[in-house]
Amino acid sequence: MDEQGNLYRYEWKFLIHEEQADLLQRKLTPFLSEDVHASDGGYQIRSLYFDDLKNSAYTQKLMGVYARKKWRIRIYNFSDDKIALERKTKRGNYIFKESADLTHAEFDKIMDHDYGFLYEREERLCREFYIECIANLHRPKVIVDYYRTPLTMEEGTVRITFDRDISAAVGGFDIFDAALPRLPAQQPGTVVLEVKYTEYLPQLIRSLLPTEHQAFTAYSKYCACFEAAHHIADPTAGISKTNHWQCKVQ
């Protein structure tokens, strides 16, 4: 918990092979529940990430800055049933996510650089995003697509997700257009395993996860998709010298 009383969660990430993911999912299923929002085992996530003119969120990730944040607008299954403005704050291996719902019309206003309504919203998150857009010139950078299989456990508020087919959607920033071309941003045959928990991680679950000999990864979907897509529009847009499949901070 930070000085504002925000409760941070632990976040671990592993980059594992598809075969490992399938086996681990079968082992975990008897002890965890399928997310109530998942249909046929999972759902498609699409996130539009924002960054400033210096691409600070991107470069801070590569530099391994301890405290950093990312802004995004997220939808599920290409639908406007739920549109969420989100800020993900990270401190080392701890994360805190804030969210505010948007309407389709409000999303369109943001894309038209009409930010005034954000300042009028009651949520502090919206007003702070207004400042980011006006003062720090936050603008859309890349669309991140992937398919997520989520499992949850009430004890410890555990959430384990398997993310596949991570790609950058290019050709526009219309997040509701399922036909946007995509560029792969994930090594073929791999799955990003994310483990999040607040209070504690039950030993039973811990014992089933990848061992300590399989190092945590600093893989960032935003970072990987930024690198996969931005060479198309601007070859000097801060592209790192790392392999974008991994996007690791050593």
C-alpha cells in the first residue's frame, strides 16, 4: 500500500512454450475458476496505448525505471459494451490499476482531440488524463491485440492469465475495427504467463508455477508492439536495439 492508500498487487511474468502453458492450465484448472467474463475459455483484448512526444512510457520501460505508468483505452472482443480508460502504475514487481468507463462517443472525442469532457468528469483518473493530453501531449501510439485465458482464485485474490497471439494492429486507431492488419509481436509458439495476487499466493498454486530456475521476464506488450509497428511510420521513433520478441530489461 502506498502513501495514498492504494493497494498494489504482485505481478510475475513468465515467457513459456505453448506446450508448457497447456500442461500448466490443465494442472491449475481443478483449483482455480474460469473468469466469469470469459466465453469458451477466454476473450480477445484490444488496448490502445497512449504516450507523450518523447515516448516516455516506452523508454522508461527499457531503462528499467522503478516507478512508471502507462495509459490505455481497453475493449473486449472488439465490442463497445465496455470501454475502459486505464492507468497502470508499476513499482518494481508491484502494480496498481485504475479504471474509468467511457462511452463510444467519449472515445470518439478523445480521438478528435476534444478533451474538455474529461475535465468535467467526476473521476480523478479522467481529470488526470486530461492533463496528460493537454500538458504532456499524450497521443495514441499503438494498438495491442491478444487472446487471454484467465483463471481466478478468491484466496489471495489470485489471477493467472495466459496471453497468446500478441500483435500490433496497424493502419489506424479505430479500436472497434476487427479487420485492422496485425503484425506479430510475440515469438511463435510462446505464451505470456502472468500471475497477479494481492494478499498471498497459496503454496499449492506456487508449487505448480514455473520454477525459480525459469527467470521472470520483463516482457511488455506495449513495448513489443511499439517496436513491431513503429518502424512502418517512423524508423527513428525510439526503437530499441533489443530483440522485440523479448523486450527484456536486463
